[in-house]
Amino acid sequence: MTKEQKNEVIELLKEKFTQYNNFYVTNTESLTVEQVGQLRRACFDKQVEMKVAKNTLIKKALESLDAEKYAGVYESLNNVTALMFSENPKNPAVIISSFRKGGDKPELKAAFINGDVYSGDNQLTALTNIKTKEELIGEVIGLLQSPISRVVAALQNREAKAEEVAEPVAAE
């Protein structure tokens, strides 16, 4: 790989790291070509971009953007590395988990989620349980609607009781 080609890869990676607040660093070393193809298709279906690059180029791209911000990711840059970029912080974790039903690969080396670094494969379960922005908004709306719906239900219940009391008097 020429110096010019390396610089092109670094620039491409810098664009991706700037574009996405969330990315996962995975180890795909023991996957077959067919399995990598299946993983790429699973990523495509969930709007997750998967890129494979040399660890030194990934590190250079991260360092040129903000060396301190990404410092927790550097130690995970070893062996064969595939990066998964996503707007939704949960999707890559779900993809990895469902893909691993047949084994223990790909392995999660690290995840960078909205400025926080999660290191190690043992974080995968926690990452699959992250609530997305849409899920959190839905919960807040539900919480806000809950008191209103209770008041409406109480008023409807009160009206129904008032009508029950009024009907027997009218019938006499």
C-alpha cells in the first residue's frame, strides 16, 4: 500500500468517525469469507456501515481528530479489525449478538457510544440493552400521557356513576 493510498484510507476513516457518534471495533479474524459476507449483509439491512482497515491507519485517523477523546479505543486496535458505524448505538450490538448464535465471533473489542468507550466483549449484553433515542422519547411521552389518561379515566368513571345514580330517579 502506497503512502497516498494510506492517506486516502485515513481520510475516509476520519469522515466516518466525524459522521457517526457511534462505532464498534470488532475482531473478525477467525471468520470465513462467507461469514464476513453474511455479516456485511446483516449490517447493510440495519443501516450499519462496516469497514475493515489496518489498525495503524485507524489509530492515525482517530489521533488526527482528537487523540484524547478516542484514547480508550487504542488498546483494542489489534488483530483483524472491522469497524461498524451506526446512527443507532444499539444496532451493531444486536447484529453481533444475533450473528454469534453459531459461535463466539465476531468478538467485540470496544465500542464508542456518544463519547463513552465500552471495552471488551463482556460489554456486548449491556450494549444490546441500550435504549435508542426513539425508545427514550416514547417512554417520556408515555410518562407524560399517563397522568392525563388517569384524570380522563377518573372523570369518565365519575360521569358514569353520576348517570347511574340519575337513571333510577328518572325511572320512578
